[in-house]
Amino acid sequence: MISCGPSPIIVRVDEDYIETLGLTLKEGRSFTEMQPGKYAFIINEAAVRTLDLKDPVGKKAFHADEGGVEILGVLKDYNYASLHNNIDPLVLDYRPGAANYMLVKIQGGTVPEALKYMETKLNEIAPGHPLIFTFVDEFLNTLYRSEEVVSNIFKYFSLLAILIACMGLFGLSVYSAELRVKEIGVRKVLGATIPDIILLLSKEFTKWVFVACMIALPLAYIAMNKWLENFAYRTSIGIENFMLSALIAALITVFTVSYQSVKAAIANPIDSLRYE
């Protein structure tokens, strides 16, 4: 006799649960051939590992109400909760009369008709009880609602920060070009080309962007890793993401100051040397 061990998750189901959700049996059989009044278990791989079971299919597991209940099969692990959590031991308990919810698989394009049909049937079975339903994808979305909110906050504040930074860069580029107007004129008289002038004015701002990236990117890496620690299943952060971020920041800088740089580069050097 197998004891269920330290509080596994128990889900009471009927014979169609596994097929409706499209779950995979690793070994054993499903509940589809169960006889009325009989009870059985199907456990997941996490339960097998936790209980250190060898060939659990066909063995009896202890149940407080029914005594020994046969284990029909082993279910391949699947995420039945948020990805914040590991996959814990799960027991599917074949007990149709004790189930609290009904899972319905609806063909695409027939949702309104299916809901109307279920409401009609519910009124026949339990008059006066409203049909309360939710869609699985909507339920899954609620598991990550906080991440959605944080993502939107970062998105809007990032756009605002980029806009403010671009306005500041544009103002500084105008001021820098005004201060160096005579220098630019002298360089053009001495043979400097338009690309030379653009590079002269742009690199001054670009180098400070890279200095800022050298400070900000390690802090971002630490913050992202701390955030990912909230998930049991998480991806790794590659250095290419940070290199791409630095490149995009540099391109935004060059694009922002390019207008004033080009304007200064194509100006008549005679007018520049007369400037006071």
C-alpha cells in the first residue's frame, strides 16, 4: 500500500479529463474505461519522483475514504499552475460526483452557441442557477497579471525617458554647434569634409552614451536576474541583449544630433568665420 505522502495536489476528475485537456500519459491507461462506482488514481511524474516509486501502475494507494485505490497510470508532468512555481506532485482522483468544475472544449467559431446550449441545459438540471464561466486562456493570463502591469509601466516610462533624453541631446547639440561654429569653419577651410564634421560633433555625445551604458547595463543585468528568480522556469539573459541595447542607444543618439551636425557641416565656412 502506498501512502500519498506530503500533501499532493488532488484534482477530482471524470473519465474525459485527460483527453479534454490534451494531456499525455507516460504509462498506464486513462479513466475512459472506468465502471460506475469504482475509484482510481492517476499520478504525475513529480509524484513518482517525490514518493520514489518503482513501477507504480497497478499498485494500491491509500485513500482516507476508500482505503486502497488503484493507480491506473502516470501522467507526464505539465504546468497546472503559474511558471513561478515548480511542478508539484499531482493526483487525479477519479470521482465524477465530487468534481466542483466542468471543463468544456469548444470548437472555434461556435462559442456563443455553445454557451447558450450550456445555459439551457443548466436551467433544465438546476433551475435558477446562473451559468458562471471563464475561459482557460483568460484564467492563465490572470496568473501573470502583475508581470503585465510592471511591463506596461516600464514600457511607458522607458518611452518617456527616451523622449526626454532626445530633447536634451538635441538642445546640447545645438548649443555645442553654436560654441564651435568658428572651429567648424576653420576645419572646413583646412579641408575637413562634411562626414568629418558630422563625426566630430556626434562622437562627443556618443562616447558619453557608452559611458552611461557601462554603468547602466550591469545594474540592469543584476535587476533582471533578481526578477527572474521569482520564476521556477526561466530563461537566461545573454550578453547579446545588452550589446544590442547599447547599439540602439548609440543609434538614437546619432539620429538625434544628426540634424544639427549636418546643418553645421554644410554651412558656408565664410559665414561661420564671420560669426560673432
